[in-house]
Amino acid sequence: MNKRFLSVLLFSAATALAAGCAREPGADSVSAPRPPAAATPAPSVNIDTPVASADSGEPPVSSIQDLHPGAECPDPGPDAKAVIAAAAAAQVPLKVGLTLSSVWKAYEGDYEHECLLQIVKIDDRGVSSTSSCPIGNDHRTLITRRRVCWKDLMDSYLYIPCNNDKFPETMAGALEYSVSLASFKGLKDHGEMHHRLVCLHADGLLTVYADVEGALTSDGAGTFKLIINDKLVEVPTVEASYVNHSNNDIVRVKILDDARFPLMLDHYVPSLQSYFVTYTKVSFPTANEVEQQLAQDKRADVYGIYFNFASDELRPESEPVLREIAAALQAHPDWKLTVNGHTDNIGGDASNLDLSRRRSVAVRKALAERFQVDASRLLTDGFGASQPKESNDTAGGRALNRRVELVRQ
């Protein structure tokens, strides 16, 4: 595969999107098996050259200037206030601290890279996010920033999930991790919505490496298994697809069935060398959910704590959940907790056991040093892969098994 094309497809949004060139059988625990890619990648096209568009009544994105790179988001209008409030109350709430997690593998036998997209700022014009995704065998991490305008969250059809650190932070007109409210309403009410996927690659000039456009038609209701704040949940979805028989372009999507924030849970284009976007888990800060679990059940499995691959180094996206744990301990000064680390089964038993123990120590250290929790209130232990929640045969199962368990003494 062309390396430049691969680099585009692997760096999917917030973060935190899954993309890869090889997908092991059964790796996607939340979607049906997919056929192998048969077509070659879309050719490189300079984005300053107009690209043919379906007859949608909307002009095509013919140049990078049409995306107003670096410009401020426009005023979304008088309806935005209600839209912002509704999105914050959705099943997956669009709020600061929301973290979307996905995994990808560059080839069969490669380790799983966990990509994270986290919402870091919301104002009356747009939503800012950071994405971090490990790249290469040396475990480097690509960190990018994007800003999606509220006006586009309300009415755009252009979906650009592929990120690069040379991209402008704001590309007015483009979505990143959801469909727009108008598109979702069209799909629900009329069984159809206009959709365009564009992947860009920055090499001095921005060029188009993928451009697939058409009318997605509803395939009916479905469900999707997703870890939401420490619980495996089967969420309702609206499924849709598009087939262009002239060039074999196919798009298949699964969208969270929530008109307040229709998150793009699964996006698949077979012709793009097994390109896909699939979220395995999401986390977001709550007022006292961890505290309630510890008070009622004396234990809580926590999935919003993230580590670098095969490492006890905490990723920055762990901050909201660490803050929530610290708040629970501050509210109950008599509580003492044991922090237990758990891994999936990738790697040997001995190394996973050691890793899980080091990770539990890293959590205790972060709570003590960054949140002034008395370290004597925190014991640590690790169990490696010996106490799985689900089978390790799928990406979703492995995501459920990688966790930090809090036990109140």
C-alpha cells in the first residue's frame, strides 16, 4: 500500500478513531464481519482541483479555501443554545471530557494502537478536541487538534475524520465524529441523507486521498455494543449504506440513534483498503458516579484511565476520571481503596502481571501527587489477564478487560 495513503487512513479524528490495513477475524466485536477490500485506493488529487459532486444542491469542496482553514466558526444562529444544551444531555453527551476510544492494527500480528479523541473546550461557536494516536514501532504518538463548528454540527454533510498534524485546526464546513442534526433527521424521517467522506493528506499542499459521496439510505434499526462509562451497553443505532455500482464505492455506517448528538459509531468503506472508524468505548466525567458505585457496591471498574501501550505511563486523557476518583476520596475521608490493575491477554502472563501492578502504582502516584490524596489510603495490586470480563478474542472484549478496579476496604 502507498505509505502516504496509509498515513491518512490511520489517523482518524479525535481522536481516537480506528483505522488500519489489516483487521484480524473477529476483531470488531460490535459489527458484522466485513468483506475484504477489492478496489484500489482513490488516486491522489490536488484539493485545489474541483471534485465531482453528487447532485445535492450543495457545492462541492473544490479547494482548501472552501473550508476556511484557520477561520473562526460562524455564528450558528438563534437555535444553537437549545442544540448545545440538548447535545450535553444526550446518551453519549457532547461535553468537555468526553473521550472516544478506538483501536487499529497496521497489519496482522501488529499490536493494537488505542487512539483517543477528547473534547477539551465547548463554546457558543464550536467544539474543540484533541486526538492522540500511537504510530510506528517506536510507539511515537501523533497529537492533533480539531475544532468543529456548531453550525456544521447542525447542518453539514461533509465528514472528514482523517487527521494530520499539518491540518488547520478549524475547517469550517467539516464534521469529525458525528453526522449533523439535519442529516440525521433526513435519515430518520425520509430514509435518506446526503453524505460525503473526504480524507486529506498534507505534504506541503493538501491533497485528497479519499472522496466518496452519495445518498446514504436507511437499512433500518440496529444495535451496537459499546463500553460507556465502565459498563458494556447495547445502544440503539440507525444503519445506512450507499452503493455506487459504477465505481464500486460502498459506504456503511452505524449512527447512535439519538437526535441530540448522533455519534458516528461505525463508518466503513471497503474500497479504501479496509479503512474503518469504530469506537469501542467512551467515557465522560460525571458528578459522582464512581462515588456512588463505591458507596453502594464497594467496588467500581474504571475504563477512563488510559496508558501508553505496554507501559505504566498515564495518558493525558485520564485526567477527568482521575479527578473524579479524587473527588470521591475527598468527600469520604474515611475511605481506603485498593487499586487493582487488569490487562488483556496480549503479551505473556508474567509481563502482563508485572504491567498491571505497575499501572496500579502509577494511578496511586497520580492521585497522591496531582490531587493531594494521602497515599496511605491507597493500596495497589495487579492481576494481569487472569480475571477477564469478556473473551480476549475481539477488540471489544480486550477493551473491556483493560481496566482499573477500585475496591473500598
